Amino acid sequence: MAVAVASLPTPAPTPPPTKQQELKKRKQPQPPYLPNRHDYHPTHPSLFRIEFGPEGEEFGSCLRAERAFAKGEILCPIRSTLPGTKAYSSVQVLPDPALPSSSRAATSRPTSFTTAAPASTRRHIELNSDLLYVNHSCDPNVVFDVNGREAEPSEQDERATSDGRWRVRAEKDIAKGEILTFAYFSTEWDMDQPFHCLCGTKRCLGTIQGARHIEQGVLDGYFVNDHILAMKALQREEQEQQHQ
């Protein structure tokens, strides 16, 4: 059951990361889903809504909850995504590069994690929905769980309760109107555009570059997707080999 809004303090906006500042430095291709304030139609109208940033700087925008959620509650499935490449707007869903099939890190991992996977295997996706506007925080209130696979169009599980399907889940109680955030390094190994985090929380890690640059002990305090854990295992394996 969702928490009562009246029992929580007024949500304080989390400043978006300086990703938009990086965008000014070099031209970037636009993601396939990029709404604007003048003809915006929410993709999840009962769940959340984009709050647009200043005119012409839409990536200073954020996503606010349209209702309250309780910790552990599934907000929505992650579905109807598009194939992507590593970019400021993409989400990583598998190891990139793939794990060498001969490595210890590949043991007991799905074939999709390894070099044995077909070349067409998607390792990054474009969200293709309002979820694009979930900003980063080092103390996030949601997680992007991309373990398993995306639900097929024929799977009508709108709340993504089926195990092994991609979903957004509440990491803590969320009040109506609160800005939704997730930890980018929970999905991204080596980010296309590192940035200096402005989340202002006690857990802030400063410059966010991806999980590759974060110690395992720090990652242990977060939900981190399996493909990131697998790449961390390979990183340790390679470091061991270098010191032999």
C-alpha cells in the first residue's frame, strides 16, 4: 500500500546533473523519444509526468511522480524500448564489451553476457518513453532493474510482476510530486559522458563515470544490475592476471 503523502515532508527537487552542460560542448544525436513542452503527451499519465527545464534546455528537465509509491513497489515495466548504442541517453542492459567466453567471469553467466552471443544482441537500449527523464542521484529513490529480458508485446503484465522482466522499482517510499532518480552506475559500466554530480546527498560520489571507476565495496551499498557485477568480476580477474 502506498504511503500517505501527508506523512512525508515536501519533496525537495534534486538538481539535474551537469549532463546538459556537456551537451553544449559537442553536438549529440537526439534520442528517438524527445518530447517538448508544447505538445507533450505523457507516456505513463497516471504514474509520472515530465517537468520541463528552461526553454531550449529540455535535458534540464526531470520526471515527477503523479502518485505515491511504497518502498519495493513496482512503478512500471520497462518496455517498448529501441536498440541503442552507448550514448548520453541510452541505458546499458548487457556487458559491453561482452565477457570473453573463456574467462572465469563468464562462468555460470547467461550466453548473452559473453562473446558467444549473436552479434545482433542488444547491449544498450533507448528507453523511448518518459523514463528518459529520470535523472541521476547517488541516493536514488528508484532502480532500473534490467536483469532478465524485456517483456514481449504479447505479455500483458502491465505492472511487470513477472520475474525476469525489466522494471522500475521504488528503492524507498516516494511521495506524490517527488522527483524520480536512479543511480546511473547501476546500469552503466563506462559512461559516454561523465559528469560532476549535483545530487547534494550525503552519499554523493562526485564525478560519475560509470561502475568501472567505483570500488566494489561502494557498489555493494546499491542495487546494481547483474551485467555490471559480471563486468566487475572480469575487471578483478584481469587485475589479478596483471599482477601474476
